[in-house]
Amino acid sequence: MRYDVTAIGELLIDFACVSTDGTGYPTLAAHPGGAPGNLLAALTAYGCQTALLSKVGADAFGDLLLDTLARAGIETAGIVSDSDCFTTLAFVTLDSTGNRTFSFARKPGADTRLCYEELNLRLIDDCRDFHFGTLSLTDDPVRTATQRAVAYARAQGKLISFDPNLRKPLWKDLDEAKRQMLWGAAQADIVKISDEEVDFLWGCTPKEGAERLLWDCGVKLAFVTLGPKGCWFSNGSASGRVDTPSGIRPVDTTGAGDIFGGSVLSRILKTGKAPEELSEAELRQATRFACCAAGLSTQRYGGISSVVPESEVWAAVD
């Protein structure tokens, strides 16, 4: 079996508030999520073969997540079930515009306990692109597992994609978060980063952030997402900005950045070209597709469950 993308990282349950009683206690709805799972769900929905390296608890939520990924068409042979720890949980609070803040039950969560020796390296051997993010760099042993997996993938000549995906509550030290984000960028060919993360790292504009990624970190293709304002893209020879479609009414932005990442990666891989060889027209089309997919996803709840069919995305693109 050949995979377009194999990812490593967290698989978890997002709990979103659907109502609040008179004393302020919320009624929560559970949704499958985790940045790598959201990204792979979008990739799979848009025609790619995918696999995940992760760990869940041997519990009801872990079983639900494994079933969800299998039904989405994501290879689950690399997901370990561990009876000694619980599946990670994230509690998402939404404001009136659908923007969210996170609280995590992850002390430790199963995803942080993944060891390098537990990795199914065949899933890296058989992939075109290896993807990772910083939530698997916050704690050991998963930090070491991720670093060694990235080194292994690079030694195998794989394309490397990276999402900094900053979640401040998960870091004991924000200076360490910055160091790990920059380490991750320095390993990658393709980086999807948000304007807020650019500001955290360098305190500069999205355009300047893309240039820092390209020239300081050695990235070949950078996407800086701008929330409802779209995305700035650059591969050194071509750059530009694409707007999010008008008329979007967000109810939940959970996973939108991940879905952007999976969507744009699906288009890049379909070209068969190296990231630095893509033309402005090709990058603009890929970014437009991803902006539409991410925007439409915010009109649904959850991460994995909010990926819209490809036909709906193309209708929005056109």
C-alpha cells in the first residue's frame, strides 16, 4: 500500500459547548479531532491515501476514534491502544463568531505517551509526504518519537510538511514552544502557519513571516493563513494572497486550519511537482480550493466531522 501522506501526532475528542444552564454549566457535544486527524480527513476526502501514527487510550473514546478514522478511509495500523493512559480530551469554548479557546485533559494524555519503538515505520517507508505538528513536541516520549520519525523520513527522502499549531496552555514554557516551532520549520519543505503564530515567532506581517520561513528556515513553500481574510502563499518565485469566499457564517472554527492544510496539500500532491516548482497560477488555485474547504468547514461543528465533500468545495471555488 502506498500513502500520499503519513502523519504523526495527537488524536483526541473535542468537547464543544452547545448550551449553558442558568448557573453557567455547559452541555457539551463530543467530536473526533486532533490536528493530524483533521488534516488527514481532508486529504482523504479529497482523493489521497493517508495513514496516522498515534496513541489512544484503551477506552470508549479511543475505540470511537479508531472507528471514525477507519470509516473516513484513514489507515489505522499505526495507532497504538494503551490501557495505562486515557485518550486525550479537549474542551472547546466558542464565542459568538465561532472562534474557540481550548482546555486540555492531557496530564498525561495517551498521545503524549507514544514511543519511537511503537512506530510502524512501514507507514513512513510507503508515504510520499510525512507530516507533523508541535502538539507532539510538548512532552516526552512523543517528542523524541516525533524528532526521530522526522529524521527517519528525511533520510528516506520524503517530503516533509509541518504545522506549528500553537496551543499555549500545553506548554510549560513559551520560549520552549518557540524553539520547537522553529526546529519544526527547519525540518520542513512545506509549512502551514497562522498569522497569529507568525506574530508569536517574529512579531511581523504575514508576508514577512513567509519570507522568514523561506530564507531563514529553508522552507520551500509557505502558507500563512489569515483567518476569515484568506491566506498568503509563497515559494520564493511565486507569491500572492487568496481571499476566503464571501457569505461564510461560522459556527465553529475548530479544525479549520487543519482542513486548510489537508486541502492545500491534496492539491499540491496531485500536481506531482516539487513545492518550489509550482507556478503562481497553480499555487493560487490550490490555495483557493483550501480557503473554500476551510471556510465551508466552519459552518459545521467539530474537526474531522466538518470536512465537506469535494463537490461542495468546487462549487464554492467556481
